[in-house]
Amino acid sequence: MSSRLVNDSRYWADQMGKEIVARASKKVPHPAIAPNIWYDIVSADETGINLQVHVDTSEEKGSPFARAFEYGSGLRATRAATSPKQEGNRGFIIIKPKNYPQLIFAGTNQWEGLTIRVPPMGGGVVHHPGIAPQPYLHPAIEAVRIKYKRLMAKGLMDSIKLTFTKDFWNSGQMIG
């Protein structure tokens, strides 16, 4: 197949990847997630495009909570996959003190402005119901997929027309 089709496929894949990352980054529910989104072009040729969008969820450098925002967590999860901090399938999230003897955090919602202290008695843990999904990747991927499917159809027709004209005419063969 023509190198022009391959080059066009790589161009479209790169454009789609950039736009998915930009759209998802604008919609992330937590600012620490955006710098951890990137894409790889696995393959882009005349047979199609395979693009992978990644979110670094590592504890060290990434956003370990990024998946919870996309799919929800705990009782509000939309996927069956569980966290190691979760009680069973779609159960409460267990929050334990890590660096201090007890959990201390700022209250939200009806406890706004209060400091919450979880005493060590009774285990000193919080059984959190989790968060509702706030998807940012899936909507970005779907919007870009629909947009570029239309654009690529026109681009492919232009590319095929130019490819046949160039490849066949320059080699001295006639079309049709």
C-alpha cells in the first residue's frame, strides 16, 4: 500500500491522541490527573489505527485515584473491579491512618468547616461509601472518535485519489 496512506494514518492517529488528551485534561475532576494522561500510537497504517490512551495511577508519580473518578468507587462503582482498600465487591472503601495515630480531615457537605477526628477505638478507620463516577476519558474518546471518523472518511478518499494518481500514473499505467 502507499506510504501516503500510512503517513496519513499516523497523522490522524497523532491528531486524535492530542485531542483526546486535551479534552480529557479539561474535564478531569481533580487537577493532579491531567498531567498523568498521555497516548501511544500502537499502530497506524492502511489497515487502521490502534491508539492507546493511558493514565498513570502509580502511587509515586501518578494519580492513584484517577480510576475511581472515571468509574466511581466503593458502593457507587460502575465496574466490578475492586480496590485493595475495598471491603468485597463494590463495598465500602476502608480508610486507615497512614502516618499518624488517627485520621484527621476537613469535613465536607453538612460537616463543612469542621475538623473530623476518627478515634483509634473501634478500629480508627472510616468506611467510606466511595465516589460517584465523573467520567473524563470515555466522553473524550467518544467525542474524538465520532469527529475523526467523519474527517478521516474525507481524508481517506482524498488520499486514495492522490495515491492512485501518483502511484499508477507515474509508473506509466493507466487507471480504468
